[in-house]
Amino acid sequence: MRMTHSRELSVAAAITALALVLAVAAPGYFSAENLSDLFLANLPVLLVAIGMTLVVVTGEIDISVGSMFAICGVAAGILSKSGAPVWFVCAAACLMGALLGSLNGALVAYLGIPSIVVTLATMTALRDGLRWATEGAWVQDLPPAFQWLGLTQGQFPFFATIVTVMLTAAFAWGLRHVAAGRAIYATGSNAGAARLAGLNTSAVKWMAFTVLGMLTGLAALLNAVRFNQIPSNAGIGLEMKVIASVVVGGASVAGGTGSVMGTVLGVILLAAIGPALTFLGVSAYWERAIQGGIILVAIAADGIRHPAYRRLVAGAESARA
């Protein structure tokens, strides 16, 4: 817990330092229009990252979220064009994501297949399957009621903010204070001990993947309604942004450590870097280099400070020997 809070404070300090530099050198960065654009552009990353936090804390990972994101967005657009009401489209997108997530969860939790193998396979299969089904075509001619969920362009950011804040607060509180949240930490910290304590660790992991899928479906919907067409190749690279945000925010790749608030800070820091470079007159090509450096520092900190991660590395070295 102390390590997680220390990481959160470090990320918050980095965000504060960046904000101070921008306030002096590029105050236009904090214009309402720019901040609104930043929020809407990174809203999908934040929602998916909250779900990814649950999965990573259990000691697993999911790199198929980008493919799930594309499928849920396209499905929402097709349903809307068929005349389905907005509430049904919303529910269907979340359900589609939950079903895809539960498939990953079942393969990992109940068949014992490593999550990196499962989600690498589903990432490819889902992406190629969608490309075959749509023939690469985008979903166009969306009904007016679909865009902005029937709200005005000015009302939608307020609605999206309320939904995001409520979900973030609910997951942040639940992960710490609800039995299911504590079971996630117990499973990631020591699955064997958790089973001896009576926890169904397989069900916990399955639940984490399912929730991640549901949030991915919601993120895809909220992203799709911002535009008048939905690309079939949406979500490419989303998995890396999400995992990076979770790790930078303090979640350990070995499991058992992480928090929703840390993930939120990770999303804010990594999302701010690209636009900040533009406002500061620095080449945007440096964005990924800086993000990569931050990620490496975060992972190195796990190796130095997190016993579980050191045990994981030692075990891998013993296996190779």
C-alpha cells in the first residue's frame, strides 16, 4: 500500500511540474477548448485503463482490448443504423464487450492458458475477423440520434464527465472496501494462499476480465458517438496506452499492487505529454521516446521495490538455467 501511494505521489509531482512549466511557457495549453479536447480524446483510454487495473492487479494482462474496442464500436453503429433505440445500443455495446472479456477470462482462469498467449490470439482473431466481416469498410450514415447520444455537442462533455467521475469513484472505492475488490488484491498477491483462504481465484480472474470487457464496450460507444462514421480499424495501439498508464500509475506487472487513482494519474501524465510538446514547440517525435522512458523507470522501480516482481524475475532466470 505504501509503495502504491509513493508511486501516486511521484506521478502527481510529475504532473504538477509539467503543469507549472506549461503555465509559464505555454498558458494557452489550459484553454477550455484544449482541455475539453484532451479529455474527450483520452476518455476511452481512462475507462479501459480502469478495467485493466483490475486484470493487472490479479497478475494477468489483456492485450486484446484494442480489437474488442473496434468490434464494440462497429456493433454499436450497425445497431443504431438498424433503428435500435439509444439505450439499447448502449447496453448492447457494454454486453458485447463483457462477452468478449469473459471469453478471455474463461480461457485464462479455467483452462489455465497464460493471459499473454490468450489475448495475443484473440487480439489477432478479433481484428482479422472484423476486417473480414466489414471488408475494411467504415460504418457511415449514422442516424442523428446516435451522435452525441442524442445530446448536443455542448452537453455531451458534461454527461461524459459525470459518467467517468462516477465510475472512477465507484471502482476506486470498491477495489479497496468491497469484498470483491479485496479478493482481487489477494488473488494477485498470492493465489495459492487466497485459495487456501477460501477464495475462488478462477472466478475472481474471470470477473476482472469480464469487467474490463464491459468498460471497453462503454469506452468504444462514448468514442464512436463523437463522429459521424465509425472506422473498422479503431483501437489500434489502445492496448499499449492503457497498459502503460496502469504501470506508470503504480500497478505491478507481478500482480497484487495497484490502484484506480494511480491509473488515473498515469493516464493524465501520458496523455499530457504529446500536446505539451506541441505547445512548447518541441517535435512530436519525442512523445513516444519520453513515454517509453517513463514506462521503463516505472518498471525498474517495481524491480527495485516490489518483492513479488523480484521473485518473478528470479523464477524466470532459474527456468532459463
